[in-house]
Amino acid sequence: MSGLDIELRDLSVHFGDTRALDGATVRFAANTITGLLGRNGSGKTTMLSAIASLRRPTSGRVLVDGRDPYEDEQLMEQVCLIRESGDVFAEEKVRTSLAFVATARPAWDQDYAEELLDLFGIDPRKKAGKMSRGQRSALGAVIGLASRAPVTMFDEVYLGMDAPSRRRFYDLLIADYVEHPRTIILSSHLISEVEQLFEGVVVLDDGRVVLDEDAETVRGHGATITGPADRVDAATAGLHVLGQQSLGPTKQVTVLGELDADTHRRIRQAGLEVGAVPIQELFIALTEKESTA
């Protein structure tokens, strides 16, 4: 079993006068890891819920593998949305919740689930409602990974975890993705931690898609320039500077916009290093720009 293609066509979801999604058109390619980014209230959770058939669109279409997943039981069981709580029964033991999930996920791997419980230190005899926030988040990660669903979506599931647990989750995710390709969507505010996992990036702002590109193209929308402070300042004069850091005599400046050949040559001749811009910096600049337009 491998990943499924997802296509949203002019998708809108309204709650009264609030337009949680407003004409969103985007494609999540099969067997890729896509970062779904946006500020609070941008529509990320609504989009994921619509893909998982938990929200019915006001207008537009959701297509998974070319079909509408809403009320299509066979297709819905291939789409797994994991939120921070893991959506398990709070008053039931973990093993009971996992047994229930297994009945709804044809690709469920029980042995892998038990291995993950051990790795995250989760007692299967414990009730989810009695667990810490970090353990509940880890349980959600276990369910998402062990589901091996062709479409697996994580909506901020790792926010409750401490840094070592988040790192463990990222490593497990990429390792299992290599062994069992699927379509993965990661919604996260911890962009700097997860951006190296992204093959594609989708940015939402006020319910609209403002960016939908592969990760390397996104990184090409800016650059980091590093070297002696005086030479960096001279080389970046007149450019759109997003941020800067200094360490002794060395300075790094992040600029927005593609550098033309002449600018690249001038920077190289000055003995400076040019690197890719972090996606987080571009995300901040893009959503600030869009929100103030």
C-alpha cells in the first residue's frame, strides 16, 4: 500500500460569517511529505478536517485518489488525521484504544505499535485520560505511525512532547516513510525543527493558499549571506533584509528575493558564503506581507 494523491479544488468552508477556508486550490502529491504552515486561525485544521471527511465543504471539492472521500467508507479508512490528543478514549486503557483503531485501519501494524509504545515509554495498561500531555501527544504519534494509512496527517501532534521526544518522532517518521511510502502532511508551528523533512510546502493565510511549491523552490526565494560584518553589510545594502545574527566579527544576514547573477558574483568576490534561507524565515515574511496587504 502506498500514498494517495490529494486535490482540493476551490475549497471553501464557512462557519457562519467566518470563512475558515476561502477558495483553496492545492494538490498534495502522493508519496511526499508536505509541510502545511500558517498562523493561528489560518485554516490548517479545517483543511485537514475536510480531507479526513470530518468537515463537509461549503463549496468546492476534496478529491483523494480522484474520489470524494465524504461518506466513502473504503476511502475514509485510508485517510488518518492525528490531532494532539490522539482522539482516543480518555477513560479506556491505551491497549483498548489501539485495538479499536486497528479495526478501522487496514494497514495497521500491531507489532510496530507495541515497539513505539516502548520507545516513548507509554504503558498500554494506563488510561489515556490519566497520562501527561506529553504522553498523550506521543500516543497520537504512535497511532499515526502505526496506522500506515496511505494518507497520514499530523495536526500539531508533537506540541506536547519535550524536545527529545519530538526528535525521536521526526527520526521515526522519516525512517518509516522510507520503508513504507505514503502521503504525509505535517501541520506545525515548530517550523525550524521539521522543515528539513519537507518535500513540499503549502502556506495558508486567512483561509487562502498563498504558497504551494516544492521545498527547494521555496528556499530559493531568499538567501543567507555570511562573512565578516563589514563586507556582509556592503554586499546586502539595498536588499530586503529579513533578519541578521552576529557572532564576534562574523555576521549572517537573511534576505528575501532571488539573487540575480550579478549579485551572486559580487557576493562571491567579496569572499562571502551564500546559503539557502530557512523556510521559517520565509514563512514569517510571507504571512506578514499577506496579512498587512
